[in-house]
Amino acid sequence: MLKSYRYRLSPTTSQVTLLERTLEICRWVYNDTLALRKNAWEQDQRSVSLYETNKILTEWKRERPELKQVHSQVLQNAQMRIDLAFKAFFRRLKSGEKPGYPRFKGKGRYDSFAYPQSGFVLNEDRLHLAKIGDLRVFLHRPVEGTIKTLTIRRSATGKWYACFSVEYEPNPAPQKETTVGVDVGLESFATFSNGEKIENPRFFRTDEKALAKAQRRLSKAEKGTPERKKARQIVAHVHERIANRRLNFAHQTSRQLVNRFGTIVFEDLNISNMQKNHCLAKSIADVAWNQFVTITTSKAEDAGSQVILVNPRNTSQMCSRCGMIVVKNLSDRVHSCPHCGLELDRDQNAAINILRLGLQSLG
């Protein structure tokens, strides 16, 4: 089973220069590989494989000695990203989705490089990177398992992170007998089938005024000036703060959920289609339901829990007692059934239906 760990790096000024140089060289390899494959198809109707691009990379190293300043597998990984981008493009094209042709990376738009097999060594609070040196790393928790790959990432605010992909054998806790259905929403972040609610933190809405103020300053700053660069950093910092708070909330809430319940049932929501409603799109993006469900699923196995996704059709409209359909608008917050007389909070009624569907899927 795979698991990821992310740690903050504290490189020196000279190491930052080497890291940024590595990103720029990888960006050049990425763009030239994309141009090579694009031209080969447009001119000769010929597909260029990953193996062929790796052979061409050897020729590029002879022509451009600066490529030798970067570990060979890091450069190959940049070409692998192009190969994966084309595979995803053709997969979406075949399935009838909006394809999205692979794009060239402008300056500052390439922000990570990876060591897929070797070229790095983690030793206590030091991380040795080939062609770069020893970087200080803040190991706030130990790495458990066998490290498979390492990705070095630069955030929009200029912070550097080491992201390890680790293979480990899970040691799950005993299965718990408790069950819960969870209805995610906008009024409350989540409502449980037992009536409990988790309030919506609304992280983006809370910082929306600060973000708007920072964006106004950015729009007024003249392009190419130090003032504009500083204003851009402030906007990125506000976005990063919102994302960090949202991620921390998802981790803490999911941990409490998997520690309490053995079976957790969610709706299998199509978030992309829901965000087409322009009145609700910003609020739906702010709650990040997919992120919460994904994190809960990843924590469930070790905690002795299981996560089930069910079809969301009519979970809000159906009466949880008699099963009849009671049509409601979004503004109707109370479920009142004219058939059996049940009066219940709309979200709790939906959570009970979600739990029932999840238990039925288990037989």
C-alpha cells in the first residue's frame, strides 16, 4: 500500500539557486520534448514513444552541457510527464470528454521535479540530493515503510517541500461495529445520521475580503516592478493560508470520524457537474467534499473502518421512514412527510437514507 509524506525544507541561498536552476532545466526538457512530439505528429503523422525521447535526451546532453548538472532520472521524469499528459489527452478524447491538449510551461510555471528511483538519501534531519547537496529537512514525524520516490516541490510563496511516496504494510485496528451515514452540505459541512452536525468553517469566505484587497493592489502594480512581485506573493500567501486551513480541517475531522465509526457511508457526488451552478460554485469549491472523502478513505483502513460510496439519487427527497418521495426546494430545511407524518431536519433525513443504502450494499 502506498502512502505519502510531506516535509518542509530549509535550503540555503546557494541551494535555492541550484534548486531553481534544476527546475528551469527540467522545464526546458519538458517543453522541447512536447515540441518534438507535437512536430512529429503534425509533419509526419508519427507518434514518438517515451523510449525514443529518452534516446534523444542523450543527444541533447552532448549539445547542451548544462543538462549534465541535473540527475539523469530527474530529466527522464520530465519526459515521462509529457508521455502521461498525452495518454490522458487521448483517453479523454476517446471517452468524449473535453480533451485539453498538453501545454508548454512558461517561466515560473514548472514547480516540481522528481527522483523516481535513486539520487537521494534521507539521513535524520538531512536530505541529500544528487547534483544539489545536503538540505535541512524538518522531520515532524518519522517515515514508516520503504521510500519509493521523492518529489521536490516549490510552492507559490517560495517555500520548498520534500514529498516522499512510501510503500508500507498496513496494520489495521480491529473492525468497529458502529455505523454512520454522512450527508455533506453547505449549510452545515456534514450531518450524521445520528443527528450530529459539523459546522461549515467557510475558510474562503472568511478570508475573501483580505484576498480581494490583495488582488486590487496586485492589479494596480505596474508589470515587471518589485512592487508587483511583492503584491503577487501576498496574493499567493492568502491562497496558501486558505488551502492549509482547509486541509488541516479535513485531516482532523476525518481522523475523528474513522476513530468513532467502523462503517462510514458517503454520497458518490459528481462535484464537477454541481459546480456548473454559478450561484453555488464558490461555496462548493470552498467546502472541498472530494478532499474530505479521499482523506477519510485513506485513513479508514488503518483505523479498522471502511468507507462506502452510494448513489445520491433521491436521498434528500425520500422519506427515511416510509420511503415516499417528498419534493423539496433547496430553501426547505425541514423534511415534513405528508404520508407518515415524520418531521426531521432535511440533512439528517438524507443521512439516514445514505446509511440505509450503504448497509444494503453490504448485504
